[in-house]
Amino acid sequence: DTLRRVLQQMPKAELHIHIEGSLEPELIFALAERNGVKLPYGSVEALRAAYAFTDLQSFLDIYYAGASVLLHEQDFYDMTAAYLRRAEADNVRHTEIFFDPQTHTHRGVPMDVIINGIHRACQDSPVSATLILCFLRHLSEDDAIATLEAALPYRDQFIGVGLDSSEVGNPPEKFARVFARCRALGLHLVAHAGEEGPPAYIYTALDTLNVERIDHGVRCLEDPALTARLAKEQMALTVCPLSNIKLCVFDRMERHNLLELLDAGIVATVNSDDPAYFGGYMNDNFIATFEALPLGLSHAQRLARNSFAAAFLPAAQKQQYL
Ligand code: HPA
Ligand code: ZN
């Protein structure tokens, strides 16, 4: 129908995509073969069958195992190029891509191999694409600081930093010093908060880390004062509907709170998070959400507009979409 066509064809920005989460099972097996890496799964089908998650951690265990096939610059290039082709097909005009260097440097992959491979694929794509380096919050702040130091020779190849991995028990304030340093360096700041963690983590992401967007943030509605503040400050949330269902943040899409967030005046956006693991890319997320919730054309336009308004783009580049 027309709404579906509008969702597919409207220009959009993606602001919450982990590039390692775009690795499709077929590419994982192709890279395992190419690199002689042994996987604990016998086939593409066996790997896909393991994608039955109960919470964030049950997903992360498999996501890190999948990323173990990435060794050479060409592997990072091929992964990123495949994602960008899918994004282009979904009429994504701009994307801000998360990458997790510690997942790779801890296996002995050098920082330059990771960043150069991902960045070169971005330069070769017709889609506008920039990079956000994420620190793994289950590791120490000292490890994050060492990772930042190792990435600084490539400072011009990423625009910001984020915080991902196991949320509960690893609050934003654990990374206060490294984020202060990144802020002084002029990097953009974001953090995952309020996906599985409580509203208190959204407050400390804002007040201790000084982030400019909240990734997920859906638990903000448990705190009316926080909800009002996010709306007043026009602090964008990068919401990932299919991810939230697959990781059991909501038990089904009909119970997702995206419409309540919009109705509260919050700058919510729709994103894919880890599309190869959660059952779809950008347009799949839009379509699944609009099928389950009473959302219409005006919401589609608002979500597309929000995605560019919240993007880290020069005013001149975002103006054409607003
Ligand atoms: N949350 C936290 N860490 C992640 C996610 C997520 O949704 N995806 C990949 N790493
Ligand atoms: Zn995420």
C-alpha cells in the first residue's frame, strides 16, 4: 500500500547500526573459510538457529563469536560495503556507523586494519557515511583510554565515540574520564542507556558523560521528569524496534513504546542496531513498527525528519532533508 511505499522510498538517516551486527551468516562462513577460522557452528543454518535470544547478553555472546572471522583490512571493507549496499537499497542517505575496536584488538587485529577497512568502504559508497568508535562497557575504563590512544592517529576517520555492550552493572559514569577526554578532543558523544538499564543510566549519560544523543533510551518513560526533560531539550533517542523485540525489551511489537515517545514530544528515530541478527534492515524496522502500531503518514515524515535533525551533519547538508 501507499504507506509502505512511503516508508521504503522516503530519504532517511540511520544513526544506530553496529557494523559487526551487519555480518550476515553467509558472510561469516565465507570469511571463516577465507581466513581458516574454525567456528563453533557447522553451517549457516546451525548458526542462524542459534539466533534465539532471551536478553542482551545472550545476543552479545553470539555477536562477538561471529566477529571472530574478521582479520584483514579486506574483511572489514567487505562487511561495511555489504551493509552500505543494503542501506542504499532502503533509501538511507546518511549513516553514522558504530564499530567496536576492542572486539578485534583483543584478538590481535591492529587498529589501522580495522579503521582503514571500514573507512575505505565508506568513502567508496554513494551513501554519506561517518564512523563512531564505541567502547565496550564490560571492559575497564583504562582499556577504553588505551583504545582511544591507539585510535588517535586515525582521528580524522571517525567523528565521535559511543558506549555499548553489557549495560546493567556498567553505568555510564564508569567512563567519565575517557568521555571528558573525548569531549576535549572535539569528538561527538553518544552512549547506549536505558535499553535494559534503568532511567538513572540515562541521567548519568546526560549529566556525567555529556552525550548528545541517547542510544535506545526506551526506558525513559518510566520516569516522567526525565521524559519531560528529553522532550524539552530535544535530546534524540536512537530507537531500534526489531532489536527491542528480539532481546525481549518488549514482548511483542504491539507493546513497543515508539508512539508514546513521539506523543511525549521526544525526538525519536528508527534504526536497525544489528540487522543481520535481529531480522531486518532499516525498512524492515519501519514496516514492522508501522504494521503493529497505530502510526501513519505524519509519523513517517516526522521520523524521517528526526533522523536528519539528530544527525551529526553540517547544517547545509541536513537542511535539504528538513
Ligand atoms: N546494546 C548494547 N551493545 C550492543 C548492542 C545493543 O543493542 N548491539 C551491539 N552491541
Ligand atoms: Zn546498539
